Amino acid sequence: MSPNRLNGRLSRLDDVRSSQATERILGLASKTLDLMRSGLTRQSCQDVCRLLLPETTAIAVAMTDTERVLAYEGALAADFPPGSPIHTAATLEVLQSGKLGLFQARGEGDDASSELPRTVRGGIVVPLNVQDRPHGTIKFYYRSPADIDRSQLAIARGFGQLLSTQLSTHELDRQAELTAKAEVKALQAQINPHFLFNTINTIAALTRTDPAQARNLLREFAVFYRQTLESSDQLIPLARELEQTRRYLRFEHARFGQDRILEREHVGAGCGEVLVPAFIVQPIVENAVRHAMRDEGPLHIDIRADVDEGDVLIAVADDGLGMDEQTVAMLRDGIEGNRGSGCSSDEKGTGIALRNVAERLERFYGFGSGIDIMSKPGEGTCVTLRLAHTAAHNE
């Protein structure tokens, strides 16, 4: 065989091996991504150690947080059970510096020798960094320092970076979830004070004039606030959100009179089962009651939920006082986070509620979701919520 043909075959063989290695690494990356979705838990870390050990020449792989061993797979696993404190100087140094570290035992008097079993003579400690701050480590133990070559260093460093990226993603998701919960709590704080005292005063007055209705309202009030607290951090069916909205309106009927607020609903097929964040309809209805009612005559509020090309649209329309273009523009600026809009105190309260709803819609349903406002003075207001791609997900 000619040298050129031999070189060609060797080159193709190298390409095949490189392709297979790349495929294997991508497969491992995908598996570790699934395993680390819950962050640094003992189970996820144990699964990762078990997955990665065969991909190295190490005799053991371990993972820690900043204080304790979370998982250990391989030789001498019984000596390092999950939950045992970190005591090796090399690991503590990496946690402090945030940089990869190597250790090896050279002789009886060496510090590393006193901390390691005789079977382990060297290792690589890789920090798991989130926003440049170590949240833990992954450690590779070797029978001999000679086993730690460039290939093993590259593997350890690569997996450390991969796991750090996945932990960063988990942390971002966790922070987003906490932010969403905080936003709902902020909305609850805004809703509760002005509504709470009016309702209590109404019930107190009814205890003298209509004790039976007062008792019914008091029971409804207890259910209303229990639902408010229980639904603060979860998705609920739209039908349940509308039920809570109707419960709110019962208190306003008692306060203003049954004929002063007339509400109608239309919920399209399948829309009632769509999962939504709590407090996306009730705050808008409450804004209508607070700001759209005239001094005399009824306020009509229509709530509709329909499918629009794969999205779900929820519209809350009233025939109340309405707003001029400047006020609507300020509310839209408020929804987009423009704090320099110069709204009055009432408009700021409305804008906070609308911005809170808009941010959560975008957080849960992604691009294309949000709020649209249309209003004319003397004719009323329509606020439309768009839940992108939600209808398709619920078919």
C-alpha cells in the first residue's frame, strides 16, 4: 500500500475516532444536564459521579458543596459517606480560590499523605463556580500522580465547566422563581390594604341590618383569603382564578349594591383548564371597580377567554369612565418599567398591578405574551392578556 493511501486511511480513522469521541462527550453533557436540573443534591451528584467515573482513569470521583461531601463513587467510597465534612486542604484551598487544584502524595512526611488513604496518591479538584463564586467541587482521585496527564486534566476541567454552567442555569431559574413569588407577594400587599378594611366595614354594618348575609360574607371572606395565600406561588386553572374573581365581586356587591356592578363571563372551550399564575384577572377587575365606576348607574364588566391562533386571550372590558390617550400611554410606560411616567398615585397603583401581571405572563409564557390596553374617555376600558402558545399546549 502506498504511503499516500495509508496516510489517507489513518486520517479517516482519526476523523471517525474524533467524531465518536465528540458524540460521546455530547451524550454525557446531555445526561449531566438532566441530572443537574435540581442543583447540587445528593442524588444528582451521586448520579453524576457514577456517570463520569468510567470516562476517566480515576479510581474515584466525588462531589461536594462548600462544607460537606455530597457524593462519592469508586474506591474507598465507605470512607467518605455523603454528609461527612470536607477536611482535605486541597479541597478547602480550591473552594477559597475558585481555581482548579492538583494534589499528590510524595512521601510519608508529606501533608497530603496524612489526609489521604494510601490507595489515593494524587487528584484533581475542580471548582463548581456560579457567578465566579465556588458553590462546590468535583474531585477525581488517582492511584498514582503519573495517571494525571493532559488528557485527564482536560476531562476534569471540561466537566467542571459544564457542571458550573448547568448550576448557573439552575440558579437563574431558582432566582426567577423567587422573583415571581416576590412579585405576587408585592401584588398581594398592594391589593389587601384598601380592600381589606372596606370589606370588614361592610360586613360589620351588615351584622346589624342583615345578619344572615353578614355570616355568608364572612365565610366567603375566609375562603377568599385562604385561596389568596395558597395560590401565591403556583399555577392554577383559569376557572379557579375566575372563581376567585367572582368571590371578590360578591364583597363589592355587598358594599355598593347588587345592581351597581354587573359582570358577565364567556370562557371558550378548553380555556377554563389553561394553567395561569394566580392574580392575573382579579387585579384588573379590581382596578375597574376602583377607577371606572361612575357616581351613578351600573358598571358592566365583561370577562372573555378565547383561543386566538394558538394563544389564549383573556379580555376584561368595562363601560366605565375610561381614560384619555395620555393616561393610557403612561400606564403602558409603567408596564414596560418606565418609572419616569409621572403617574398620579391612583395611576401608579393601577400601573403596578398591570406591570406585575405583564411580567409574570412573559415569565411563564415567553415572548409574545403580555398586556394590551384600549380606552376612551366616557366609553370604557378593555385590558387584554395574551398567553402565548398556551392553547396548543392544552389541546
